[in-house]
Amino acid sequence: MASRAEEAPHGTVSGTRPAFIVTGRHATYNPSQNSRPATMDLEKIQQRLREFARERDWEQFHTPKNLSMALSVEVAELVEHFQWLTGSESSSAEAVDRELVATEIADIQIFLVMLADRLGVDIEQAVHAKIDANAVKYPPTVAS
């Protein structure tokens, strides 16, 4: 079965979402100017990640402990991009390499989805439940 990188023209992994440019073993985020947010299909992502791990016999390493540790490492790698920046600098396109940040965000999402899948957590349901709990805990007020 061909990988999505092999199926897409010119080494891109694309669809309705912004493309990742694939060069050898590396993929780089390449958002188009006219891209708009797409709905994320977590089940499809989970299936692709299961297949990816199965093809490499990596399932044996994907314990909740290992996945949560890998997730924390990826979050630390994201933080490095903002570590010594001011709040306004962190929003600046000149100060932050959005392509590298997008790659770290993808790594974080991948490990989060894999961990939830392994533990049988429905991410969408958990997120809605947490937002509902936060709405009760933190009622709307006007910031001063």
C-alpha cells in the first residue's frame, strides 16, 4: 500500500488541509495563503497512526507511560521556540518560525491522539466535558 506522501504529487501530503512537503525522511509544513481551517477527523487520524505503528511493530512501545513521556518532550520542544521571547515577540512572524512550530504542534497532537486511543478516551467528549466544567467553575466576568 502506498503512503500518502507517495500518492501526492511533487512530494506533498495534501488534501483539503495545508500541505506538508516531504523531502526524504522529513516533512515540512507548507500552509497555503488561501487555506482555511478544516474539520479534524480524529478517527481517521487514529486509524492512520495505528497502521503506521503496526507496520513498524512499534505498538509494543506505545504504552500510556511512554506516550505521555513522549508527549511531554514534544511540548518542551514547542516551548523552546518561545522560551526567551516577550509576549508580543511570540506573536511576531519574524520572531517565530511558524513552520517549525507547526511541526511541533503536529507531534504533540499525534502523541495526544495515540495516548487517548490507547486509553479509550473520546477526545471530543472529554474536551466538551472540560469546557462545560470550566464554564461552571469560571463564570463570565468582564476583565478589568
